[in-house]
Amino acid sequence: MEREEEPCDPDLQGSEEQEIPAQNLLVSLVLVQLARPDPNPSATTVSQTYNLARLLQANTTKLLNTYLNAQGSPFSDPGFSALGLRWAGVPVASFPFLAWRTMGDAERLAQNYGAYATFDAFLQLVWDDQDELCPDCSELLAMLGTARARTRGLLANLTSIMAAMGIPVTLATDPLTSEAAGVGAFEKKCRGYVVCREFHGWVDRTVRDFTLLKAKYPA
């Protein structure tokens, strides 16, 4: 007995024929997603760090002027400047232009991290010095405290960015010993001046550094 051939449902046949193109479209979309580069996970933090550095930039100018005014002569004298004065261990921001401009991201970030890890200790030391030398200078003490808190914010952001980029973070050791507190009053004033001046210079440099990084890693 011959088996009757079942009639073919045209709607079902059309559905099966449409299934293959739909599958191909799905595969294409998956391939496009795989080919598309992931956004840099540190881009937002780069932008936030730039904004924090810009905020610090204005504050460090005021910090330096407030510091000088609180120290008395010769620091508070009009036009006072001692650019040649250095203090051992305080990071210096100045750097040859071409070497700075062509610096790789890892080195740029590592230098910023190392500088601010050092300033974290020196700003605390300057606060201690001024609390002893000028305990009534409440505005200066508050500004030094704020500068240190924001320095720690910069360090946290730098750590996050470096981790996201796979750059090893070398934890900085304390650059100071207990003997640092034992210098005379005038030496403390000189040291504080160098710290505030170079901190200002480093914040300016960080703004320039993160202007480059922000353009390279847009949020």
C-alpha cells in the first residue's frame, strides 16, 4: 500500500527558509561585537584625575603664597624667590621638554605616582613644622591638610589607572626618618618653602601629563 505524501505547509517552509538568514545575522552581530575594542577601563579615571589636578592647580598657587606670608622676612618680602634652593628628597618637577613629551604612559604614570607618594610624607612634615612654628596660622594649616588629602586622592586614582593598564605599582617607602623633625626653625621654613614650591610645579606638570592622557584615552 503506497504511503500518501503529506502536503507541505507553505507557511512552515517559509519559516524554515527564513531561519538560516536569521542565524547568519546573529553570527554577524556576534563577530562585530568581538571585533569591536573594549573601552579602556581607566578612561573615566583619567578624566577624573585631570579634573582633580586642575582643582589642585589653583589651590597650590594660593598655598605657596599663604605659606610665604606666614613665615615672615625674608620669605614674606615682596618678590621673594629662591628658585635655586633645593631640599634633599623633595621631587623636582622640571624635565627636558622632548624627554617629557615622548615619555611612555607607564613611565609618565610611574613618575607621577612616585612624586605624590613622596609629597604625601613631606606635606605631613610641613604641617607638623607649621603647627609648631605658627600654631595660629589656621588657614595655612587647613590648606596643608587639604593638599595632603587631595594628594592621597591622586595616588588612589593613579593606582587604579596603572592597575587597569597592567602597569606594576611599586609601593613607595617612607622617604623621611624621625631625624627630619630635628632641624632648626629657619631650616624648617626653607624646607616648607621648597615643598610647597615643588608641589605646585608637580601639579602643573600633572595637568600637562593628563591633558595628553585624556586625549589618548577619551572617556
